[in-house]
Amino acid sequence: MTAPFRNLLAMNDAKPDTILTHAGSSPFEQHGIVNPPVYHASTVLFPTLAALEAADANPFEVVNYGRIGTPTSFAFERAVAELEGGYRAVTAASGLAAIATALLAFTKAGDHVLITDTAYGPTRRFANETLGRYGVSVDYYDPCIGAGIDALIRPETSVVYLESPGSLTFEVQDVPAIAAAAKRAGATVLMDNTWATPLYFRPFDHGVDVSIHAATKYIVGHSDAMLGLMVCNQASWETVKRAAVRCGTAAGPDDIYLGLRGLRTLGVRLKRHGEAGLALADWLSRQPEVVRVLHPARPGDSGHALWRRDFTGTSGLFAVVLEPCAKSAVAALLDHLELFGLGYSWGGFESLALPVHPGRVRSATGWSDPGPLLRFHAGLEDIDDLIRDLDAGFARLRHARR
């Protein structure tokens, strides 16, 4: 990158869209080429024994072995850390790999971990089935507990894990209050920030130590790569990096490149996802079969006040609760949608719809709505076309309920 831009970043004057466009880019270090090359590397050679020993003395800072990092991964990590306001970042092969590595980095046998009851399902399975086997006890807490989490923290609590909003039911957590309670007890605060991305929530301004992303989703943005990120403050970075190296947590260079490419357009894409999501949520709220819409950016949502206080924008993921109806009626709605795919994940350019079942996994909080819960991801299609597709789907649902 050019010297003037380095100075702009050093003064913290650059706006997010400018950082998205330029961070991690050093064209004049690579013959003027804008994008960094994709380094496919395992072995790294050194010209002398002295150079080899110098690299071994500081293994996390330089390229000395492919699993530890290459210029491709360092460029991506530098860009995301700069965007989110972190110290350094560590790349992983998937969002779950990032979650697992971060949890392992700060836990040992005999520790206690608190995890929000609305966490991503695979997070919960890893905590129960893997951490539990190695002597780490796990409890789940009400995402709306706020400062009341203080009563759940034990002397052996090493980690408090947040996800806000929750990925199925979209409760917004009081991150500053929870983080403050955790810090008073000496616990590390981890947060899944995938929904908001680094653009719309600044975790380090609210007391978080490690911000975790399934970069597979909005950062990659094109449904064609698996990628995870752990963005760290200065105190936590070496602990996380060491755990990643010890566990072999490394992403492929092509996927990292796709993440860096996707990052460049995240600002314009996320704005469109957010606008489409709100438009669809408003339309759905007017359908007689919709009992309520779960979208924190809409006035009247239970998490709206916290969302307004802490977030600067919204993504395109939300859910709706339908009136009780037979599974065949839900199938009539979903099976013949033309623009909404029926599938897992989200954050790509395409719209998605998915029935979800939070009551099957929760333990600290209940889920009492008797009707089906549908999660929607608003893609980049024309909003009017998406509404027409849903309108036809609801017509099929009504016909099936007769």
C-alpha cells in the first residue's frame, strides 16, 4: 500500500469502506499487482543457518512453515484486524474450527465455561462433547441475562462465550455488561460476531477479547469457500495463535484469497443484504399467518434498544414465527420457492429459507412458540422479485391449510 494510506490508517482517520478497499494490500511489494498472490506453500527455505534460526526464534511473526502462515494469510488477517479494531487475527479452515480453537486456547481440565443458550448449534456440540470429555464443565445462560451473569460465574470460570444476535432466534446480548462481569472475575470473553461482521459491531469497544467469525458467510460472500477467523486483542493474540499452530488450525490459500476478495465488497453487499432483510421482514409482518418477526433492527423487537445502542447496521438474517400449522403446509410454502434456496449456512449472494427448531437444543431458556420458526437470509436479488416469490409461497401455504 502507499505511504499516504499507511499514514491515514495510523491516524485512525480512515473510514470502514476505505479500510475494506485497501487494508492488507501492498501492491508495490509485488510488482504493482493489486491483489496479493496466492501462496501454495508447505516448506519454506532459508538461505543460511542464521536465517533459519532467526525465523525459529520468532515463529509466529514470519513465514517459516506453511501451516503457520504465508503472505496470503497474513494479508487477510491484517485487513480484518484493522477493520475490526483488533490487534492481530488468526485464520482457520472454517467458522467452527475458529470457535473450537478459541475455546481450547483458554480452557484446561477443571475449568468452567459459560455459553449463551442461543449459540450456534455446532458450538454447543463441541462444548458438550469435546470440552466435556476433557474435564471442562459447561453451563448455558439466558442471552438476556446482562449483568446478572455475575451470579453464574465461578472461581474456575475461564471463558464467557457470547453470540449476538443469536443465530436462530436473534436475541441481542448486553455485551458490555456481560464482558464487564467476566473481566472482574478474570475470565476471557469470546464472541461470535458473524451476524454483524466487523462493519456493524465493534466487539473490542465493548470488552470482548476475541471476536470470532464464520468468514464462510458474509466475508467470503459467494458461497464458495470455508473460512474462519479469530480477531484478537493484544493480550489474547499469542495464546490464540499458539493454540492454532498446535492444533494445526490452518486454512487453504485459495479459500483465504476468496475471503480477502470478498472483504473488498463487504460494505456494499452488506448494505444491500440489510435493506433487503428489513423489506422482507416488514412484508412478512403483514401476513396473517406470521405471528411475529424476530429481527433486532425493527422497532418493537425485544432486542431493538440494545441493537440501536451497540450496532451500526443490520445484516440480512432474521426469522419469523408462523401460526401453528401442519408440516405439509410449511412444505407447500418452501418446496416450490424459486429464488429462496432451502439450505444451511447464509451470507452468500443468494436468498435462503430454512425451518429451525430452537426448542430442541436450549437448556437455560425455553422456546414456547407452538408454530413453526422459519429463518430467512435475504440475498442480493431484486427485493420485489423476492416478495413475489414469498407471496406465491404463502398462497400455497393457505391453500394447504384449507
